[in-house]
Amino acid sequence: MNAQPDFHSGINQGVAPVTYGQGDRPPRGDYAQAKADYTCDQQWERYSAADHDLYRRLYERQAAQLPGLACEEFIAAVAHLGAPDRIPRFDQLSERLQRTTGWEVVAVPGLIPEEAFFALLAQRRFPVTGWIRKPEEFDYVVEPDVFHDLFGHVPLLFNPMFADYMQAYGAGGLKASRLEACESLARLYWYTVEFGLIATPAGLRAYGAGILSSAGELRHSVTRGEPQRIGFDLERIMRTRYRIDSYQSTYFVIDSFSQLFDATAPDFTPIYRRVATAGELDADQRLPTDRMF
């Protein structure tokens, strides 16, 4: 009998990986063309004029919505992506990142297993999906595409504090793999890096990439009355489920990026044990101890 592939390892099996979260669609992407660490060539020359135009329209729409909704650190850094009229070349973007915070961007086929993802982050290499969404997905795409990864994630990698947090997260993830605690750590990433809010003197602002790259969720997360907004609580976050194919019903709010970085400093081993004992929470569940915004 053939051995079953280890989808959670850092070695490319040539097929789409298993991912956490709740959703109904398998990941897309040509995993057969990726290297053992899941990186691949960007193949920038294969983008069509329509691809570049779609990127431009996505960029211009999102950039117009940032004032009053995105954190100032993100707004100040988004120009580092370069001209919005074409999909950036990863090698040129990496040169600018290296000079600022020592990071680089590398192409991947799409979603990759957590161990491979953690390893890249620990090396200060951020994985960016090579393909761009279809025109009919202009308003919402379930998986991260090149626009989501570049526009949503890369600007804050120019911020030294956030860049250090991302590397620390990757290093912590490699340890979590050995402790079989990756799902708890994946939730921390989801509710901070992807869908985090920050409290500022001017009010709540978004810093999570999933919010910043989504036209609808940016306003939904910051101003709408439906979702609940809860003060950052590490163990609470690690217990909370999430969905990958709809707007979030819960967002967690940090006070500063230094709070986020400091939260990764302790040894998570006893925290993982407490989280496992406490049990999971539904995405829209509210606790009496929650600090609401």
C-alpha cells in the first residue's frame, strides 16, 4: 500500500495541502511546479495585460478606502509596493524590503502547509501567491491571491516592529509543529495578521491583511454594528474557531504593535496545554470576561 502524503510537513507533496479553518473549497494552484519548500518562480512574464489591469483596479479601489479605516503605519508603507499599474516583480520588491527590514518575498502556488509557512517566516521570507483572482472574484476571493498577499501583507513588513513579530511567529510555529499545537497558533495568525484591528487615538483601525485587501470587509470590520470586537486575549484567540469563506463575526483589537510582539515572547508550551484543556469556542461566541469595543 502506498504511504499517505504528510500534508502538514514542510515538504511539497505536489498536491494542494490541507488547511485549517472552515470552508467548502479546496485550495487552487499548481503545486506540482513548486520546489520542496513550496517556493516557485513568479513567472512575471506570464501575467497578461488583463491581469495587470485587474491588479490596478483592485489597488486603486482599496487605496481610496484606506483613510479613516486603515492604521497609519499601513498607509505610510503601502507606497513601497511601487506603481499600481502592474503586478510588482517580486525580486525588485525584495530589494526594497531587504534594505529596510531584511525581509524578502518569494512566490508560492497558493496556500501552503503550516510547517513550510512557518519555516519561510522564520527565515524572513514572506510567501506570496503567484496567481491573481478571476474578474468575477473582484469583490471577494476565498483564498489569498497575489493582490491579497502583496497589498494586504507586504506593506507592514516595512515596519520594523511588525516585521520582527512575523519572524517570531514563524519561529514559534516551528516549535508548535513539534508540540502538535499548530491549530492554536494558526488562530493567532488569523485573528491578528489576517483580521486584526488596532485601537488608536482616532478610533479603531484595521491592520490585518484580510481586511485591508477586501473592499467590503474593511468597512464591515471597523464601522458596522454586526461583528463583535474584543480586546486582545492570547488564550481566548487560540481557542476561537474561524471561517475562511465569509466576513468574520469576531475581531480582536490590539493596543499597539509592541503588545503584539510582546505576546509572542513567552514560552507557549504551558499556554497550549491550557488552551487544549479549556476547549474550543465558536467564532461568534461571547464570554463574560471579554473586553468589548
